[in-house]
Amino acid sequence: MMKLAFLFVLTIALVAGSETTHSSLESRGLLGFAQFIWHYTGRNPLDYNDYGCWCGIGRKDTKTVDAVDECCKAHDACYENIFYLSVSSLCLNGVDTAEYKACMCDKTAAQCFGAYTYNSSWKGVCR
């Protein structure tokens, strides 16, 4: 059920994020992360769910399959350093806040995804 809810939220993000502006890119939360991914990669954010061993909800395998999977591992580590997350903050506000740091985790991961080649053969490899 949790995975279905995740897919639903990301689908909404795709519809809402088809025309991305600077301010909408800075929004926090799952929708913001989906918009970052769309903006920096040009790919459907759902492509990264269940990619490799680290991408997606609850993925904590020890190995990574490629550089994109390393991006997901780094994103998870970034979140582990933050104890409080909010879906309503902006990356531009409160540089020392947990909300800002979480937003920057999402932005950095999306930029990392965009820097490397997506390999569809790694989708679902570590189930």
C-alpha cells in the first residue's frame, strides 16, 4: 500500500510539474524531489523508484550497481543526517534549518542523477 501511495504522489508531481519554474523547483517534499528529478534529468521520476539497490523507499542494500545508484545511496545518507523534515519549506529559506538541508539533499540527488546515464537494466535488480 505504501508503494502505491508513493507512485500516486509521484504521478501527481509529474502532472503538476510539467512546467517547472525556479520557485516550484525549490519546494520541499516528495513533489519537490520529483520536480527536481524531472528538471535535472528530463526523465520520469518513477524511473528511479526501485532502480539498483538504493533507489526507492526502504532500500538499504550494501552494494551499489552504478553511479546513479550511488546518487541514491548518498541521498539516503544525507537524509539520515536530518532528524526533522517538512513538506512546506523552501530551499531558499533558513539555510541552517533541517527543512533547507532536506531540500538540498533532494536537489543534489537530482543533479547527481542528471550527471550519469540511466541504465534500465538496473531497474528492480535488488528486490
